Amino acid sequence: MSNKKPPATAPESADNANNSAEQPINTADAPASIQQVQTVAETPTEAGENKPKDITQLKVEKSCSRGMGAWLAGNKISLAITSYQTGRVYLVGSDPSGRVSFFERIFERAMGIVGNTQRIFLGGLYQLWRFENVLRKNQVIHNVFDRCYVPRNAQTIGDLDIHELGIRKNGKVVFVNTKYSCLAELDLVHSFKAIWKPKFISKLAPEDRCHLNGLAMKDGEPKYVTAVCRSDAVDGWRDRRKDGGVIIDVETDEIVCEGLSMPHSPRWHNGKLWVLNAGTGHLGWVDFEKKAFVPFTFCPGFLRGLSMIGNVAAVGLSKARNGRFSGLELDDELSKRDADAWCGVQIVSLTNGDVLQWIRFEGDISEIFDISFLPGVRNPMMVGLRTAEIRELITFDSAIPTPEDAAT
């Protein structure tokens, strides 16, 4: 592999295997890491409307808790984080010196992300991407990265407002098709193949009726989804953000939890169904008997994006967005604690709810969408679409069969 070090950012235009392995997690200390990169903010036009900046020109400042680097290194774990607002994918690991490493790529409207040591899937504006790690065991690239994820496939699906993803045990990708209020799979000919929709949705239409958004996989199959409400009318969810949220069992069509405020990111982990009650700022779990949400811990922000492993959770936090996120219980919770909303990620103990480590984003970024732990990965990188590497980094399988192999 080449020893030429890649740039910190490589702008390009383009666009959960849920990790549930049981393993202990440590909380050691390490130096803080603060970096600045070119990374969407919205600026007013002369007509007074909002116009997005060029996403390649955005500036983001990143800071971490003092122990973040050592925590990642000690557990040999990394994070993949998306921000559709800025079109960013961040791979966060630890370098050979134990410092936090941020590797950034631009994929327009980066949304749901799921990954493991070998493969990452990413939903974007109009494509669903598959990345493969091309490094062998104990191999590194640029002297620092132990995983190199290369884009091997991008299937064009159109703007479906794709949200969270899951990987079935047969290897097929399942995704939340928010625009059409259904779960879907890829199709060789069409934009998508619908595989399930809520009973209260009367037909498939590009109307985002209930704002179906989150997906929990269980035993390799889609099991639970979150929706902001039960509306069967175009854009009907916007007036029911405060307490219309539901969690639905995909297999039985039963509503297993209701009265939520903009729920997101359901996850089945350690025998519980966890979920982010985003409009209140609480991570919690579902009491199936009462069909009620049980708050576990508060995080200062609009919560969206959740990955769980062992006894910890990575929770995504976003700042309040004018209009869509205002008027929720989150405002009162923040005021009660004399706190401001964050944009970032908090690593939360599932034992006592304490925040063990954190990452914070400032500048031209205010929203996070999804997170995926990458267990067994120390310092990952991703090949960009507008880089020399995508042309020059060529790997191949050299297992050419011999006549003797054919005979057997």
C-alpha cells in the first residue's frame, strides 16, 4: 500500500448491521482532540429565504472528552457518524499514538449508516452505497489506518428520503422509505421493492404521511419501527410531534408503545427495546405490558442516531431546528437544567446512565443523523469519489483455479 498520506478532507459530490456483541467497555483517559475541517449551514438570500452553502466550504470544529482517544483505543472500537445537514460521514478512531482520529468524506444527505469490520452501508440523497474493506488482517494503509472502506456499489433509488438501514440475515439491505411510509429493499429494475407498511397507511404514496424513520433489527430481521404519528394524510405528522409517536411491531402490526415525542432509532439490545424519545431528550426503553416509554437518562439535545454494544450506547444529539423541533418538552428539560442543546455524540453507560465520553461539533453543523459502532476497528478510512485513490487503489483475488482444482 502507498505511504502517501491522504488529505484530511476530500470533497466529493454523491451521495444497522446493528452491533450487539457482548463485550466489556473501558473508560480510560487521553488528551482532548480539537480539529477544524472544511465541511451545511444556511444563509439568508437577498429575498430573505434560506439558501444552503456549498457543502465543500463548510467549517466544523470538533472537540472530544479528555479520555475519548484512550477509550476508543483500549476497546479497539471506532464510530461511523452521519450528518445529512452537512453531507458528512465521519469515521472516528484512534491513531497509533492514541489520539482521536477524524476521517471525513462528503456524501450528499448522508443518512442511515450500518457497518462492521468488513462492510459499511450508507443511505444518501438518491443512492444507497456499499463500501468494502480491502485490507487484510494486520495490514495498514498510509501507516495509520487499519481499515480502508472502498465504495464498491451505489444503487440509484431516487430521492426516497431514505432513513435508517438494517441488514437481514440473508445479506439483503432493508431501509426505511420515509417518503412512501414503508420498509423497502433494493430492486434490480425499480427504485425500491416495498416489503411492509403500517396498517394505518392506506396506500404507497410519496407523501411522508406518518414520518416513518427508525428501524430495529432482531435476529437478522426487521422487527420494530418508529413513526412520529399514525397519520394517513400528506405531511400529517408535523402537527403531532409532541405526543403522537408510536413504535410498531413489524411482524404483528401491533403498536407496542405510544404517546412518544418524535421517536427515533429503536434498537433491540440486551433483551430490551431501547429508543430515543427525541422530543424530550431521553434515551429509554419500552415497557411492553403498559405500552409505555420508560426514561433511562437525559441527553441535552434532539436525539437521533443510536448504536449499542456491551454495556454502552452511542447517542446522537442535534441542536433545535426552528419550527420543526420547537415547542417540544425538550425545551423545558433544557431550561430546567440550565443547559443548551448539543450537536455531537455522547457515550452513555447502560448501567447507570452516566456520560462516559463525548464528541462535540460546532460551526456550520447543528444536526447528527445516525451512528454505528465499528467493533474491532481501531482507525478506519474511506476512499472518496474525487480522489486519486479511487483510481489507483486496486486490489484483486488471485485465487485462479488450476486444472487440479477443476478435477476435484
